[in-house]
Amino acid sequence: MKFLGVIPSRYASTRLEGKPLKDICGHTMVEWVYRRALLSKLDNVVIATDDEKIIKEVKSFGGNVIMTRKDHINGTSRIAEVCKTYSDYDVIVNIQGDEPLIEPDMINSIIDSFLEDKSIPMSTLKHKLSTMEEIENPNFVKVVTDKNDFAIYFSRSVVPYPRNLDLKNYYKHIGIYGYKRDFVMEYSKMESTPLELSESLEQLRVLENGYKIKVIETPYKIIGVDTQEELDKVRKYITEHNIKIK
């Protein structure tokens, strides 16, 4: 099987304009994500954007980049467009463009899930939550899985309901996805579904259409960047831990 990593990267952002081009200790955010993705077992990595400034930046550090349409409503739609060009890959891994410290082993976990079970159409990650503050935070999407580690539901609410509170039952969904190439093409054409619209969670469309999502537990936390405060936090973390781009 051949694996392609795709990093959707948009210049426009409601909370942090030009986010992919923000400097993080001498390198742009988009370069951090790209370089760390290259450390994984992916066969190839490409940045998918709709902005010439990002095209120019990626070419400046020797990265692979493709221009996509501006009218995509979500990252999955943009990835489906990329699939038309990169047609010789079996699995597409959707890597968030605002997670500059993504661990390569997180990507490898997605890859391994398809190598271990070639029948699954889609996989993603989860990370254990340990405090009620995290569990009750609507910005932390919770995932509930069955005994075979397939998703039952994703929610911004507290699920399961803590009638008999047991913290071992709570997991945060980590928004990195792997898809079979044919499935992502099909998925991108599906109409939005009621639960997806209610929770504003695109992955619920998959479950509502009767497909399975494999969910793998990871020990790693993600430091995403949506605000200036989070950007400053990442800069501080990289400086304090002397992390170098490779």
C-alpha cells in the first residue's frame, strides 16, 4: 500500500490571519508541519492550498505543494481534489496544518491501522482525558468507541454521561484522519447529515451513512494553533525544549 500525507493549508483564518506563514522560531508553521510529517513512514507529503503566498513559501523550502480551488467548504473536499492528481496512492492521511509539533508516530499509527486491517475505510486517533475540566470543555471533542475500537459517536458534550463517573471512559478525539483513496472521494460527495450539522463535526457524516471509523489510542497530546496565545505557547515550548526542525 502507498500512503500520501496531505496538509490542507489556508491563508484565511477568522482568529489568526495568515496562520500557515506565522514564524515559529525561524521557520513558518507550514514548514514545521511539513518537516515533521516527512519523519513518518509516509511515502510522500504534499501541501494543499488556495493561496499564492503559501505556494511561494513552500517552494522556498523545497516542499511539495498543489494549488486547489478556493470554494472548498472543508478539508475533506480539498483532499478529494488532491486525490484526482495523486491517483496512485492507496491511503490518504489528512494532517492538520496548524499542529506544528505533530509527532511522526501519530501518523505512523494511522498507517499501521491500514496495514493491519485492509478492510477499514477510515481511521483516526484518540487521547485519554484525565480531568473533568478537559471532559467538560466543548472545544475538546470526545469520542466513544466499541470493544473493537470502532467509533460509536463523537461529541462536544460529555459522553458518556457521568452517572457513575469513571475517568477511564473519556477520550479526546485527535483530528488526524486516514482514508482509503476511493472512500475519501465518495465521502466528499455525501450530503451533510443531521448529527454532523448539530455538533458541527464532519466525521459524524461517516457514521450516519453506516461506515466504520477505526480509532487508535495515542499517548501524544496535540498543541494546535488557533489564536495568538496558542502561537506564543508553541514558540515558548519549542524554545524551552530546544526542538529543532529536521
